[in-house]
Amino acid sequence: MNTKYPDKLQVLYPRQEIEVAVARLAEEITREYQGHNPLLLGVLKGSFVFMSDLVRRLDFPLETGFVQLSSYGRGKESSGKIKISHDLKTPVLGKNVLVVEDIVDTGNSLAFLADYLRQKKPASLQICCLLDKPSRREAPVPVHYRGFTVPDKFLVGYGMDYAEQYRNLPDICILSE
Ligand code: IMP
Ligand code: MG
């Protein structure tokens, strides 16, 4: 099915390209994590579509968990202040934690989350993001698995929103307004 989008949405990565990228990431993750029963930790809400596609391609025992961070509010710019609005319920101590994120932009959210998780003493901690927007980085974040490096545009779809809209789009689109 091809979706006809309004003019303000321009497809950057169609669903077929996303699928190929997720399959490649799943292969890389399998090579490193198979047999290590990792905890895949999705960052809500943006990662929920990516996370669900990714875990279904990982054919080995693993755990899943979610945290929710708040920083962006309802606009396009981060407020800069990060807090945990939904904490994880799964213990992290001694686990091989792989954080699953939709997009790393300034890096402030993941820098905060990584500090928070390190205090809980995981056996290992790595980051997998579907999209990396390095041009806007403010806090250094080591990205171990990356789907695409993206230009400095505001992106929606495949879990990502603008003012809570567009998360349901199957393709990743540039939003211009
Ligand atoms: P940070 O600036 O790296 O802290 O990004 C925090 C979060 O903002 C990301 O995990 C996304 O959920 C969201 N975000 C960043 N850039 C975009 C974008 O282009 N579209 C939609 N959400 C974004
Ligand atoms: Mg996110």
C-alpha cells in the first residue's frame, strides 16, 4: 500500500528501506547479543514501532522494557530539561542493556538516560538508534548501532511525532511547516 501524504510531508525513507535497515541492525545485534539474554530497553514513545519490528527479528532469548523520558514537550525544540516520566520495572543490575531509540538529536536525552542506567550497574550498556542526527549534537552519545544518519530536518512517522501526530505513518517523512 502506498500512502498519499499531504504536501507538508515528504517521504525520506519509505517503509521498504526501513525494513532493510531494521533487518541489518537485527543481524548486527544478533551477532553480539545472542546467548547473552539482553534487556532491550525502548525509550517511549518514539521507539515503540521500531522496537516492535526489531525484537521480532531477534530469534534468541531476551527481555524487553520501556522507559519514558520527557524533554520535547509538544514542539519541535527540546526544553533541554530531561526527566523520567515512566521508570523501568525490570531490574538492570548485571544485565546486558541495549537502549532502543528512534532518533538521537541533541543527545541530551540519551546522555541523561545512560548516566541514570549506569548507576544501576548493568553488565554492559549500548545504544541502538534507528536515526542519528549528528549535526545537532550537544551531549556526546556513543551510538553502537545506527540505522540511518539523517539531515537536520524534522522527521515524523514510524513512531515519531509532531505534537503527538503522525506516529502511525509507515514511512519516515520530513515535516515542513
Ligand atoms: P535529543 O535531542 O537527542 O534529546 O532527542 C530527544 C527525543 O526527541 C528523541 O528521542 C525523539 O523522540 C525526539 N526527536 C528528536 N528529533 C526529532 C525529530 O526530528 N522528529 C521527531 N522527534 C524527534
Ligand atoms: Mg525518542
